[in-house]
Amino acid sequence: MPKPENFDKLTPDQKREARIDAWLNHEGLEFTDPAAEKGYRERAQLFADAFLMKKPKRVPVAIATGFCPFVYAGYSCKDAMYDVEKLGKAMKKFHVDFMPDTAASAGLYPPGKALEILDYKLYHWPGHGVPENTSYQCAEAEYMKPDEYRTYLNDPSDYFIRTYMPRVFGALEPWKELPPFTDLLELPFIPYGMLHFGLPHIQESLKKLMQVGEISLEWAGKVTEIDNGIITSLGLPKYQGGFSKAPYDVIADTMRGTRAIMLDTFRKRKEILECCERNIPFMTKMPYGAYTWGAPPTVFFPLHKGADSFMSPKDFKELYWPSFKAVMLNLIEDGFIPFLFVEGSYNQRLDIISDPDIPAGSTIWYFDQTDMQEVRKHLQGWACFAGNFPSSLFRAGTVDQVKDHVKKLIDDCAGDGGYILVNGAVLDEAIPENLHAYVNTAKEYGVY
Amino acid sequence: MSKELVDLVVDMREEEAVKLAEKLLEEGVDPLSLLDDCREALGVIGDRFAAGECFVPELILAGEMLRQIGALVKPKIESSGKGSQEKIGRIVFGTVEGDIHDIAKDIVVFMLDINGFDVMDLGVDVPAAKFVEAVKEFKPQVVGLSGFLTLAYDPMKNTVQALKDAGLRDSVKVMIGGGQMDDNVAAYAKADAYGKDAMAAVKLAKGWIGVN
């Protein structure tokens, strides 16, 4: 089902329907056999029904994978990021053996070699700053200084090219010497704007960038092969499409860091608000980069610094929510379904997020530790919700505890549709029997 | 005692609080009393935090005000030769091996310190052997294990086991906390308790050593 020619003239609901149809009809995918194709359609339909709060045949079940496919396959976490053959084998084995209703993407494990060449500082990854058997972890710092809000606001792209990137990528440090590209206005200015690219250390940074480009390109091709192989042979749809962030998190996670942004909420409140506003168009555009027609109609947002433990409800309402909501509404307008992963908890925000400006059936709220009874009270009939299975039970619980908890969540949340069972936090380690119990119980007990 | 200083700190009025502290010191107020004021303010903030009336940013800013006022007071205390606050107990604290998250740990260590504990902070990515060594040397009543990731479950378990193997397990109470920790993990790691936030950690530690 190709993109309708009159797509731009459709209403948001019609656009969403067209995007869902293209995904259900797996635009661009060739299956290995009819059974896989049938399985794909059935599973994707379970999710599509849940997204729109219709009653599916049963509760769809997903596994949010961290590094557990590699631990399970007997590989190290480092292997996932340095050996694309092992990456493929582990992902395939994990899906064949556990058969959740959806495929996780190999794209979550970027090539370590490329990050090394870049000398990327914002994260440590297996074998590079953290042990080989540990997942990648954020190493926050004040990559934007407290007095630079105004510079960022004046020209975010210029700030990224000449200030943020030189700090966060060691290989691009020389870029701090570049003149702004907005100087390239008239013929006589061109050589003065370009002569930096003749300097050996700047040329060196460009060579590194080309190497990183080549590695990334090759990796992306292989990742697509791995993902499509799983989808087309096992009939497991992906359910997460594009990617974006809440505008506040852009500043808090990436540029200022948790501690600094917390102090800024007292000291630089006006600047934070202006930056959030400034980030709306960037975060609206971001998901389009990864989206092709036929991909899942969802846009995944990992939500971080607005959680209960990070700010007051008042600050959430004033600082975090307005720009985040604006990005969501822009995407909903174009037929996307924001898929909102609430890490930590939102117990004190449920009345704020169930905002009547957001049309019913146009968002999915995926919770980690939020009280699901309250979630149901606030969200049922307005939005699909997901999650809350404690990842700790996969490693520290018994098979019976896992089964009981799955049943309890289904009892509490399934209602007449609109719930997806998934663990609340990405999973690095699990007892295989517990994972089997989780998937199988959901498939048996989750039938409507 | 300056009620005004206590109120400014409690109300998160950073600039005014620091300015008032400077002024009071210039006027010759006992520098130690300023620290008592800060502690009183932090007590109020801690209670409000436990009651869900204030949040982590307030704890961080309070810590920042205390740091600034402490820096003003320190030279005066050193010159007068006056000592510091009596400690109520000793705690060894760290983020377990393989995990580099420090924000939650730093907040808990800060609140324990404010509440009168002598805390040895071992930092992040701390191997079990280092906890054992610290317990031998520092002789704490309590060990705090922090971790954010699901991959921290086993290092927590291994750390408790290492304390047991070294014959030290009975001499300490062990609490765990952080991102993906919960009571299931506390049981799995054979820790004594899970604490959900900084004030829960203070409450657990005070309970174990028998002070209120």
C-alpha cells in the first residue's frame, strides 16, 4: 500500500490510519513464507488494536531488550558493539527462542569502533569506560556551560557545530576554530570562510569523520538485514518507528546534565523555557529521518528528567510539559502516534499528561514504575498504555512469581483493550525460564 | 541562631541566603551557629522531601547553599580551632561494580552526612573487594550499595557475599537503592533492606543504629 498521493490533504485521523495500514501491510518487506507473513499481520494487528484502544484477540507481549540477547547467547556486551556477526546471531537466537509479539532492533547497539574514532564522551560503552559485560551508560557533564544558554538560543545549529560537537566528540575538537557558516555570504568572503579546511588538524578531523561515516553506513546496512531477517522469517513486526525527545530532555540529558539542570531550574528558569521552545521544531523533525513509508507509525520518546524523582509537579507543568506537548501535537497532526516511555515514575503527573488537548487514541504511554491502577483510572479510554512488568523479576524472581505478576498486570490493566505487556526497563540479564514464563503466560492468560 | 537564614535556605533563596551568611559573619556571629542554621534548614527540607512536598532539585540546591556557606565559615572555624559536629554512626557507601551512575548516590551520601553520619564514599564502579577492604578499615555499622542498571543486581549480590566470605556480614547492615532496585533485588542480593530514596536511606540507617 503506497503512500496516498493526497496524503497532505488528509485529516490527522486519516493520516494515522494510512500509516497504520502501510505498516500492517508491511510495505517494502518480502516474507520468507506465507506463515511468517500471516504471523506478522496477526501480531501487528494486536498492536494496532491496542494502540487505538480496540479489543485485540489478546494482550500483545513485548520484551524491552537491553543487552540480554547477548548474555543469553553466551556473548559479551562488547560483542554486540564490535562484532556485527555476533550481533545478528544473538538477536536472531533471542527472537527464535522466546518469540515475543514484536522484534527488537539491532540498531540499539551502535558500532563501538565508530564511537572510538569519534572519541565520544557522553557515553561509556562495554570495554570502553565500563567493563566488557556491562551495558552502555551515560557519562553526563556540563557540555553546555551555564552562561551559554543565550548562545545556543541565538543559533542552535551553529552552537552544535562549533561548540557542542567539539566538546562531546574528541575527534572534532578542532571544529571550535571554524568560523560560522553563516559568514559565507559573498564571493570575496569564501576563501576566508574556507581556509580552515586547509589546516592539517582540521583535515584530520574530517578524515576521521569519513571513516566513521563508512563504518556507520556498513553497519546500518547489516542492521537492516538483521532486523528484516527477523521480521520476515519469524513474522514479528517492529512496533517502534521513529525517535524523538522531549525538548527539556535535550538540554537536561545531553547538554547540561542532571545536576546542573536542577540548579538551573532555580537560576536559569527563563532560559530553560526559551530553549525548550526553541527545540520544538528540531524534535518535531527528528523522527522523519528514520521513518520510511510502511515503518511502524509510532515515534518513540524516552522520557527522563521530568520523572517524579527529578522535579516537582509544578516544574513538570511549567518547564517540561508545554514544549513536549507541542512536539507530540505536531506529530499527531501528521498521523504519527507518540510512544512515550516514562522511565522512573509519573505517579504525580497522571492528571497533567491526560490533557484534553491531546486527542483520544493518539498516544501510547509506556510506564516503568508508575502505579498501574492509577494509570488505568486516568488513561483508560483516552490512550493506550503499556509496561510496568518489573525487570528485577526476570533475574531475581522465580517462574511462579513471574507468572503471577503477568496475570496480575493483565487483570489490572487489560480492560477491554489498550494495554501492551512489556517490562518497565530495558533488560540486561534474565533467567531464560523466567522469560519463557513471561511470554507464555501472557499468550495464554492474555486472551480477551 | 538566625531564623532568617533558616527560612531563606528553606525557601530556596540562594543569593539572599549566602549574602545574609556573609553579613552575619562580618557582624561577628559565631560561625558554627551558621552551620547549625543550615543543618536546621536541611532538616526541614529533608522532612518536606520525605512528605513529598519538595523534590530532588531542592535537595541539590540546598546542598549547593550549604557548600557556599560552608566555604565562608570554614576559614573562621579553622582559625578559632573549634571542632565539627559529633557523628552518630559510620556508613560505607558506593555504586557497585560495572555501574558508573553517581547522582542518586551523591544525594544519599549528602543527606546521610547532613543527618550526622560519617560516610566513606567509595565512588562508582566499586569492586566487591574494595567494599570489603573499606569495611575492615572504617568499621561502619551500615553499608550502602547503589546501582541504576539491571546489570547491577549480580554485583550487589556478589558484594554482600564477599562481605560474608570475609566474616564481616554480621557486623553490618546492608541497604540497596537506585533506578531498577526494589525489594525483589534486596532479597536476591541478600541485603537487609531496599530504600527508595535519600530520606528512606537516612531512616533505615538511623533505625539500625537506634537513633531517631
